[in-house]
Amino acid sequence: TVFAMVQRRHGPGGSSTPVFEEQALRDLLVVEGFKEVHAYKLWKWLIRHPEVDCWEAVDWSALGLPRRMVELLPQRFVVRSSRVCERSDSSDGKTTKLLASVRHPSHFAPSL
């Protein structure tokens, strides 16, 4: 099954590029000949499932992505580079505050 192919959080070399890094995912789509709609399906699904923080937890059958794309994603990307630690909703329901934990803070530091 497709689930058996996806067994690692990081690909070879410990890839830590988040799948939400738009240009990186678009580059993969172009190089591999996948349709752009597959990126949108994946992003939409992941946004609707914030509890999913690793490839093993993705419901691939619900996404209908090409098999080769399912194989490549865990090798090139991580599902999330940060996670929500705390959520606070306003009483009127119009505002949500999120406290996030960044997994790879060194990615945001300038290289000297």
C-alpha cells in the first residue's frame, strides 16, 4: 500500500524543508511533471488537519496524489517545521491567537 512507502519524517540527508515552502514544492512539481493542483490538494488537507505533523499520519487515499509524488514528498520535505502549542479564541469567535514552537530556529538566523 501507499502507507508502507512513507516511513520517515525526514528524507535522506535529513531534509527539513517544510512542504508549505511554496517555491520548493512547485519546483518539485515542475521537475517531476506533476500538476500544480496536487500541491493545493495537499496544502488544503494539511491545513484542515493541524494535528498531522509527520508523513505517516497523512491519509494518502483521501488525497489521491500520484504514487511517485507520495514517494518523493517524505524524501524532500517535512510536514511541519513548527507546531501549535497553544490556541486562544476570542469570545466573539473572530480572532484566534496561536503560540507556535519552531522546530528549526537555525533556519531563521542569518548565515555569517
